[in-house]
Amino acid sequence: MALCLKKRLPENNFYTEFNNTIRSFKTLLCFGLSQSSKKIWSLWGYMYNSPKKSHAERILLQTVESFFSENPAEAIKQYTLAIYISFSPCSKCCDSLIDFMRLHNRIHLDVRISKLYFPQNSLNQEGLKRLRLSGVSLRMMDRDDFSECFYLFVNQQKLFIPWCDLENETKKYSAALCYILNQVLVLEICYSHTYFFLGQWESSSKLGESR
Ligand SMILES: [Zn+2]
């Protein structure tokens, strides 16, 4: 099943898809939508991509759109959409997420990624840059993020068990993401000479150093 709402994710599925040392053919996405002033989720669940039909991000956006269509009073409130995803969004999904953010500018999007999806592909790189510049929080998952995802979506009675090489892979992926995102930030500094992008550069550098 591509979409499961308000149901716990089976433990095996979590470890198979989120393990950042294993390449998988699926994308698994867990999400929680909550008012920014509250911790309780209004909507949560998980989804897989539907092969040859729809990427997981598209299914997510349709699900959130339906929620706001059915609850129009909620559409005027500040929301946070937290996403834990096994693969980074492809170029087209980055654009879909950006379009969604423009349409729903009261939603803050927080994306945490286990593995980068074909990071050498220039279209995917450009997509991630656009996503970051649109104001989306974007970072690779570290041990604490995997543990949090396990606690929130899998089992609150058990402890997350880290796999071998988790930290090394997180460091490699974080360095790659930092490089991709900083490319555009350097260009923006050259062209715009604004302090805004300098601020982004500093925070990105700190992010890179800490991982
Ligand atoms: Zn996609």
C-alpha cells in the first residue's frame, strides 16, 4: 500500500529503507503535520512511491492538500510539515514542493534525508539548491534523527538500534549535500552581495563542521 495514515510503520520497513548504507529501489516517507504552536500532529503517516505512477512526495502533497480542503479553517493557521525521507527529492519533486510552499506560505517545511538520490545528477543538484533557497530546512539524518524517526513512527517502547557505519555514511552524505548547497550560495554572494546569503553561508558551514 502506497499510503498509510495514522498507523505505525513496521520495524523491518524502517530499517530496510532508512538504513543509509543500503541502496533501495523504493522511497519511504514519514511525515507529521502540526500547528507550529502545538506539538500534537493534525495529520501523520507514511507512504512509499507508487512505481511508474507517483513519487512519495507527490502522494504527500496530495494528502496534505486534501486535509486543508476538508478543513478550510486550518488553512489560515501556521503549520509545520516535518518530513523524514529515505531518498532526497528528485528535481521534479523539489519543484512540486516549492510550488506547494508558495501556495501555502503559512507552512514551514522541515525535510530530513537518509540518502541522496543520484547526487551527481545536475538536475537533482539544482532542485535541492532551489528547495533550500525557497526557505525549506534541509539536512541529512544523523543518529539522533534516525532515533527520533523510529520513536515517532515505529515504536515508542523500544530503542532504535544503529546499524554499522551509520555515522560514516551520514558524514559522507552531509559533506555532499553541503557541497551541493554551498555551490549556489557562493554564486549568490558573487551576484547579489547581500548579507542574507552570507548568513546562509555561515549557517551551512557550521552545519558541515558539526557533522
Ligand atoms: Zn521525485
